[in-house]
Amino acid sequence: MDKSDDYDKYLKSLHSKKRTPDEIIRDFVKEGTGKDIISKRKIISGEVNEVYEINLSDNSKVILRISPNGSPDFQQEQWVIKECKKVGVPVPDIFMIKYQIIDSIEYGFCLMEKIEGDTLERGKIDFNNLDLDEKKNYIYQAGEILSKIHSITTTGWGSIIKDKGEYDDANDLFENWIEEKENYEKIAKEENIKASLINKANELVEKFRERYKSIKPCLNHGDFSHKHFMVSRGKIVGILDWGCVRSDIPIYDFASWDFWFGENIPTQWLKDGYINKELLKNDFDDFLHFIRITKALETLDWYHKQKYTEIVEKIKAKFIKDVSYFM
């Protein structure tokens, strides 16, 4: 997502409502590490989890992530990190996962290794001010790593729960999108999107359902972005935040990148670093634009409910552009 002062304010507003009691954090960290907390710093980055960088009594650091979704959240990350290590994807270790009820709501707690370095976005590094060759080098590295991620086979389709996709096959995945048809039509009407565009999007869902049937899914990060690249001395040393991991076609991660960042960080850079280019030869652009359409509808639903007008307008423009590609 493009960084802006407005979005920073939006994030701060969301996180002002997330405040786990200090004693609960203290006891969990003590159980997971055997050490006391010296200090902690809240990291305001994503929209869902409460995240802290914690300094321990032995001067080591850990990352604590707290999910409002409860069980089985974080278990998919535990599985993914194990699989990623097998193929050489740099990932942080998970020390402990636990679930606890606070004020009648179950929360998930995940204690992780703090990889040394900094993120390429929303950290101390200003990616936009790096020179062109340095930018390209980082994204080229990311493409190479993404190829390794996509080499991991998966079962099922859609968001991964524990160790497999939530839908048995691609047809079930599309049925879920079709079930949202009336909701998307309602939102489109309220956001002044032409009925002809939403009707075309519905036609494309039916068309691509057939095209997906012969494709085998693979592991996708689900939120592959430079805010999740930990770097040190010019090298990507860690890929972070696997909470949106999914089983899908490999173009999904490219489409997600293209949707959020493609205007400022060319998707082609990511493709240039990608090793197994055979995976990208089957109607890449068609699938890219179709997945961008599904991303637009899903995110439009979310930000429409949040009444976040600025981002809704940007998503509408992307949706119109992608549907027009097929007209």
C-alpha cells in the first residue's frame, strides 16, 4: 500500500484501540523465554495484529505479535516457516504460540525471533530515497526468494488454516467469491461504480473458474511486500509476517504486489529476479488482472466498512482499470 500521512493516521487510530495489559505480556514473555522484560516498543505497521519489539534482561530482543482472532491463528505460520527453511527462504524462528481469553475474547500470542536489520518500508530505511540500482537489487533478491516460496507444494485452495487451504478445490474457492456477489453489487452501487463494470467482473469469475481447474496450487506469501523484507548490509535477511499465507497460483503474489505497489515499484523487477519463469508463462497478464479484480473487491469491502474514503477512491480506480482490460 502506498505510504501517506493519511494512512499513518488511520493505522494509529486502529492501534489506539489495541492495548493488551502489561502483566499479560510480561507473563507470556517470561514463560516463552525465561527472561524478564527490560523495555518494549510498539510497532505500528499492519492493521490487525498488535506487535511489540521487546528487550530482554540478557540484552537480546524478541518480537511479540498478538492476534485478536484467537485459535488457530499463527499455526499456519508455524507450518510455513518450517517448510520455508527446507528451501532456503530466510524466516524468523517461532519460540512459542499460546491462546488466552481476555475480557471474553480469545487472543493468539506468538513469540518470535528478532532478526537483526531493518525493514525496507515503515522502518528507518526510506526505500523511496534509495538510488535506482539499490532499489532494483533489493527487489531482484525478493523475486529470487519468491521463486523459492512458490516451489513449496500445498493442498487445498485459499487462505491456509494450520497446514492446508480452507477450500478443498479451486471450484469451492470460486463458490465463495460468487456467494459475495450481492454484497459486492451493493457496495459498488453505494460507491457509484457502474453496474456494467461489476457485471463484467461477475462474468470473469465464471470464466476464470474454468481456467483454474487444471492448475496446481503452490504456497503464496499472501502479503509479499517490502514492508516485510528485513534487510542488512544490502541483503534481504528475512521475510516477515506470514499471517496471510495462502494456497493459490503463483501469479497471486505478483498480482498482490502489482495491485499495491506496481505504480511505484515495477512488478517487472520482481519478475526479473524470479528463478522459475516457466511458472509465469501461462497467460500471466490475464491472470494478473483477474486476481487484481478480486483483490479490489475484497479490499473495497473492507475499506468501505471502515469508511476510509481516500483508499476507497484509489481502489475504485484500480478496479475500473482492471475490468477495462477485459473489455
